[in-house]
Amino acid sequence: MRKARRYAGPMPTDEEEAAIQRGIALDPDNPEWTEEDFAKAKPFAEMFPALAESYRRTRGPQKTPTKQLVSLRLDGEVISYFKEGGPGWQTRINETLRRAIKRRTSKQRA
């Protein structure tokens, strides 16, 4: 069974390819799998359940993006204040700005 590999340059000659394959075969840290190895293999989630669960809990892309990524320079004091509240500090900054907009809008209407 031949190992797949990515190669970004010109294709090696047959001689170079043979040397590459010999190097792969001689690597004791990464032996080629046999049919027996594949038969013994177990699913990732079975071998590392906690790690597999942590991957499942990560957020995927938004179905309908509602926010825009921006680069914004803020005073260290402002960032420290929001980070003291723990995770979610960026969301809290967004909520604070949202409230400020609503207050200003309601004052303009009055």
C-alpha cells in the first residue's frame, strides 16, 4: 500500500520516487499500515472520547453571518475591564455599544 503525499514541485523522476519510497519504508516511526493494522484500528471517538466531544462542541460557521469582523484599537483599560468578566468579553463590548446607540437614538427622538 503506497502512502499518499502532497508535492508542490515538479514530479520526481522514477529514480527519485524509488528513493523516496525506500525512505518511507525505512522510517521506524511511521511504518506503512498492513491489512491487519487497519482491521485493529478503532474510531477516534472510541479512543479519545473527551477530545472527540470537545471537537463536537466547537462552533461552526454561522449559517447567516450577522456580524462583521473588524480591527479596532481600544484603550487597555477598556479591554481589561471587559476581560475581567471572563469569557464573552467581546460580546459584552458589542452589547455595551448597542445600548449606547439605543440611548442616543432615543434622546434624538425626544
